Amino acid sequence: MATDHSDQAVAALTALARERVDHRFKGLPPSAEGLTVGELAAERRSLFTGGFTTPVLALSAEALEHNLVAMERYSAAHGLAFAPHGKTSMAPQLFERQLAHGAWGITAAVPTQVRVYRAFGIQRIFLANEVVDATALHWLAAELDADPDFRFIAYVDSVRGVELMDAALREAGARRPVDVVVELGGGEGARTGVRTEAECRAVADAVGASGTLRLVGMAGYEAEVPKADGERVRAWLRRLTALTAEFDAAGRFEGVDEVVVSAGGSAWFDAVADVLAELPTLSRPVLKLLRSGAYVSHDDGHYRHLTPFNRVPEEGELHPAFRLWAQVVSRPEPGQAFLNAGKRDAAYDLDLPAPQLIRSARDGATRPATGLSITALSDQHAWVRIADGTELEVGDWVALGLSHPCTSFDKWQLIPVAEADGTVTDYIRTFF
């Protein structure tokens, strides 16, 4: 018998709180060794005076809650279901909060992520990728057969992929068909996805002939549209909706309770909302599924510039939740300093970290990090350029804003959640 999601999730999250704090978790207080995570959270230690060591990544309690509410409201206002991409954080505690804030389910990128989600009781999973690994498909077939309430949807983007999936599922003796959506690619030179409408029809034909797969809709990722701008993205989205309507009229969704049409990363969800609102009435209800993931923590770089809320500020805003606190460990020459955080600690694939605040090692006073800039990262050091007249001493703490949440979360296994005054109220466990 399938385990109720709420019971399984509560049990799994409770187990996280019982995990012991030790050397595995960088930045946490050595004096907390042997405490459970729950016991440490209950102590409500200060991030600055509670024994934490630098570098330490923290999440803002206030910004997290604000962002969860902001996207819940946006999705509801536009009639969108929401399956935030879990690869961003790989943090079941955040998944549970996203679900509590109205998410339909959680999106995954690879089967190993699906396994993590299932371990924490996630009942609706959208896998934004084609799966041709026979071992993963055998596991998936067993998971679906064991739990009739588990809803799973995956991409298909080739006839060969459909053949491989069908063969593996038949070999596994799958009793439930796997729901799939045809992935429409962004165009020539884009990432994955079927390039032409004719190829989409061929893939849909292969699904219909398979017996182990069931076509439930169309999907794709609009940020992969070459030279993406508002016009090009909307044109691609209209191709997606036109194919959805065509497939519906042709009876390709026979036996399906609702048609799924899905798109929407963190850069163009306003365009997704606009175009999906134009979708004509189909023969059955439509699940319009948005998949933005980076919103939960937002950032101080890449997504701060790209967020659609810059274009529609009247519909909301997102707040950066990350602060990486590092310490000045060297001032070897005028105009130069080094912090004790580097590539092992901070995202650097899109933008370098940006100094936000300085906290004096003498008296704990904070001030804006005006006059500081990060010019490079070594494995364990940040190179800091200091403008003339800027005060910075060895021992001072510097708060760094980060760019690209996906490559920030993955460097930390246990992340303190701190209130505005530095009080740590929780710890977020990640599973990368």
C-alpha cells in the first residue's frame, strides 16, 4: 500500500532534524559537534557570535518567505500550475515549503533527483528530460506500479528515445504507462528538443504505437530559443501551443484527463503566462505548468537582471536570499585583500560574487561594502580590489552576494537560515 505523502514527508523531514552536526558540514560551530540539527536550530545561535566559522553561506529567512509568496501569487493570478525546478536547491525542506505555497509538484532534471524527491514523499514529479537509461526506467516502473497516486511526466524528444524507453519498460514488466510530453526544441543550435513540427508528429506517432508510454501534452524551455527576446520567445511559445491544439484535435490525447502544456524558466515566465492564456479551448482541461526554480533564493546577479518582474514590477518582485560571509585573511599590499572563500564556496559560472556588506571585527558594526570588488576566485580565496579611501582590516567579515542559485546551493550540504538580526532559526539540507 502506498504511503500517504504527508506521513512520508513528515517522517523524512523529521529524520533530517535528527542528523548529527559534525565535520561534514562546513561553517557550522565546532561547539555544536554531536548536537542534532534540530537541537542546534532550537538554540537560535547568532550567525556572527554563535561560533560559526568562515566562510559560511546563509539564507535570509525573510527573503525565502517573500519569494515563496510572490511566485504563489503570480501563478494563481495567471491561472498557472507551478512545478518549481528542484535542481536549483535539491533541498526537500524547501520543496515542502513550495508545495505548502501552492506548487502542483516539483520538476527534476535527472532520475537520481527523482529518487531523492520520492524519498521525501513527493507525489507529482515533472522530469524535464528524456530518460533512456534502462536501469532508471526499471526503477521508475516499479515506483509507479507500487504507488497508484504517484504522478510522473517526462520529456520525449526522439523516435529512438521512445524505442529505448518502450523496450526498457517492457523488460521491466511495467503495468502503468509512463506519461510523456513531446519536447519542442528552441530552434537550430538550441539544447535538446525536437526541431520541427513534422518531427514532433513522428515522435508522437511513436509514443502512440509504444504501448508503455502515454502522450499527455507538449513542453519545452523557452530560454533556449536562440537570441531570445520577447518577440522570439513568444513566437516559439505559439508554436508550442499550436502543436498542443493540433494534437488535441487529432485525438492524440485520447484517454487523458487533462492536457499538459509546460514551459517557463526564471527569465521568461511573463511571456509564458501571456501566451498560455491565448491557448484555445481544448477537448479536455489543460494543466498549464510553469517550472521556474531559481526564484526561491533569487540572486544578486544573473537572475536579478533577468527576472520578468523587472518588466512587470506591478506584479511582484523577488529578493536575493543568499549571503556568503567570508573573512579578510590577508592585506598584502595597498588596494588588495583576500577573503577565505573561493570556488569551493561561491557560484562563479555566470558572475563573480559581489561584496554587499562589511562587518567590523572590532565592534560588529556593519556598513555597505562600497569600494570593494571581487576580481577573481581561487579555490579557497577571493581576490578583492579595494578603492582608495576604503577601510578594510584583516579579520573583518564581508558579505558576498552570489549569482546563479543552482551553483550556490550545490556547494553546501547544510545551510543556516538566518533572520535579519543574524539569529539562525533553521538549517537547510541539500542532496546533490
